[in-house]
Amino acid sequence: MQEERIAYILEKLDQQGKVLVSELSRELHVSEMTIRLDLKFLNDQGLIRRVHGGAEPAGESLYKGDIRQNLCRNAGGKISIAKAACSLLKPGDTVLIDDSSTCLYLIRQIKKEVSKPITLYTNSILAAAELLDVKHVRLHLIGGEIAGNLAATSGPDAEQSLASLKADLCFFGTNGVSCETGASVIGYSQMRLKQTMLSASRKHILLADSHKFGLQFLSVICPLSEIDLIITDSGLSAAKLEAFQKQASVLRSGS
């Protein structure tokens, strides 16, 4: 699977500093064309730099450590989710988008939608960097304390800056989503800011890849009843889809 190949490629890059297409093809038992497509994907995400015959680390790329791992985990599913989410946008919308990895894929879809001018608020430094030169997006970076490992802002200042806002849509991610508790995350400050984002928007759309379903964490963002739509990927089983659809509207993208 692509996700497993990507994890292998990144781990080998960390260990060796360079990978070769021919070696990866032999070690992973796939064609060189498949490896080149994997490297193109990683290059497009800013995670590596293509060189003749292979690839090297991306140097001073912002996409490092936990951020890089989260972007690569179920990348295909997240891209599918992002495309479905982007289709919901209308010209003139005011949108809140958080710092989750799936939302970063949504940002990359928004960059392509030149016919849909929007106003966008985000706490993600990476998302803001992606949109700096994008003419059809009026960009606002939410202020606050920066959590280095997440490259995002949070805390009381970030929450206060949203007090007078009422956005049309809020797209947010999560560490887990369950029928019992709803959407939840690991960090308390993440939970607080996501809750503030939901309060500052009319429609709440959760972007959660299929691996997140059934997981519960201590910091609960909201119950399923407060989520207008959950967008996931085709990896969600029919049984889980049926169980969640009894309590929420769920769109399984790419299926």
C-alpha cells in the first residue's frame, strides 16, 4: 500500500540521507514507476527533494517530525476527503480551518479553486504559508501562542480573537471520533480552540480519515449532534458507516 511505502521511504531517508529509485523498487517489490509516483507525491507535499535517480530530504522544509508523519498517514484518504470538502465551498464564503493534517490537504485544494474567492481564518502557520501568494483567498492568521510541534497557534489570545467572528463554515480535524463521545483530541488547548472555532461558525464539518473512527481521547471537542457533516474516506467499513449514520450525517468520499 502507498501509505506503507511512504513510511518506509521517509524512514530510510532519515537513516541514510538519500534514497534511490532502483533500490526502493527492489526492496518494496514494486515497479520503478510506482516508486517515482510515490516520490512525486512526497515532493509535491514538500517532504522531500527529487534528485537524479532518487530523492533527498527537503532541507529546511517546515514539514518535519510529527507534522510530516501526520501528513503521510493515510495520505490518499486525506486527499479524497479534502476534495469532497472543497466542493462545499461557495464564492464569498467566510471559512474557519484548523491546523489538522487533513485540513492542510484542504488548503491545497482551495489554492486551485480560483473561481471561488473566500475569506479564510486559520490557526495553522503551515496553511498560512501555503496561501501567502494566493490571490483568491483573503487570509487571516489567528494570533496566539505557538505550539512548535504543531506549527499552530492556540491559547486564550487565539480564542479571544474569534469572539466577534461568525463564519459560514468551520472545517476541523480530530484525533478520534466515536458514537459515545463524539470528536476528541489529545491536547486540552487544541480542544479549547476547536470549540471556539465551532462557536464562531454556522456550519461544522469534521474531516476525519477512517483510522480515527472508534477512537476516544480525554479532551472532547463536541458530541456528534453538534456536527453538521462528517467527511471520511472509502476505508471506513460499512458496519462503522451504518453505526455512525444513526447519529450523524456521514459522507464517505471516494467510494
